Amino acid sequence: MSEKKIHEDQKYVDGLVANNSFIIQAIYDKFVPKVVNYIKQNSGDADQAQDIIQETIITIYNQGSQKKLQLTCPFDAYFFLLCKRKWLNELKKSNKKEVTINEEVLSKDDDAQELSFETSLFEGKQALFNEMFQKLGNACKELLKATFKIKSMEEVAASLNVSYAYARKKKSLCIGQLTKLVQESPTFNQLNY
């Protein structure tokens, strides 16, 4: 299988991750009007469109910073598909019966479809992880948060005023508990088909 070529629009993802105000403004100038128009034509208003756009930008930022997102299609197609999926999910949640979807605006770009699906899956997994993380006890949450920030277990143990052996054992138990919570969730099977 050949490696896909990174699209020149990778600059938009990199710009978001770097919090580059020129790139962010370019995204708003070039790509947002199409999304606002689409949402307005499909049972939404400008405020709802802005909410979807903000969520999508945060999602792309998270994908870029955490998963090193590599764009293999035009940013426009990727961004639009993500916004569209979020909007359709929003409509499903609000249970609007008479929803008119204007399909002529949709992109047929396979890479954009694939990337937007992967991003939606990533977002679902993040949400599930965060939800199950909140179900852990405070000691586990504190320990795991420390290990996310500090790479050395010796430093983690010192920061929590516990022994190194205790911190390692507790971390293992907490990760096991979190894994069990995630795997037992009904959402887990939906995300791993």
C-alpha cells in the first residue's frame, strides 16, 4: 500500500496547532461561509453554525496536536465534512422531524470522507475516555493526571508524596480500572466496529 501524499493544505492544520492567528483568520475567511450557508439551508441559524464551526476547529486542533493529523485532501473538503457530520448529529439529537438536507453541496472526495470519519471516531473515543475517567476515584484521577503531565514515575511519586513502588502499582490498577470502564461501556463496541 502506497503512502498518501500530504496535501499542501496541511498548513491549515499546522497553523491551528501553532495557534497562528493569520491561518485561523484564513480558515474563517475561506471556509466558514460555506458551512454557515449549509447549516442555514438545513434547519439551522448563524449561531448554531458558529457553535458547530468552533467544535470542529477544536476537534481538528486536538487531532493535529495529539494524533499528528496528516491532511491528504483539501482542507475545505475535510473541514466541511466534519462540520456537516456534527450538524447532522446535532439535528438527530434535537430530533427535528422535518429536516431538509441539501446534498448538492457535499464533497465526493474519498480522502476527505476517510479523514472526517477517522476524526469523528477519534472524537468519540476521546469523549468516551473523558466520561469514564470522571467515574474513577479522586486518587486515581490525581495520579493519572500527574502521569499525563510528568513523564518520570519517580517525579510523579514525589509530587504526590507517595513511594515510587506505590505510584507504579496504583497507576497500573487505575489504568486497569479505566480500561474496564471503557470496555464495558455500550459506546465502546459502537466505536470499534
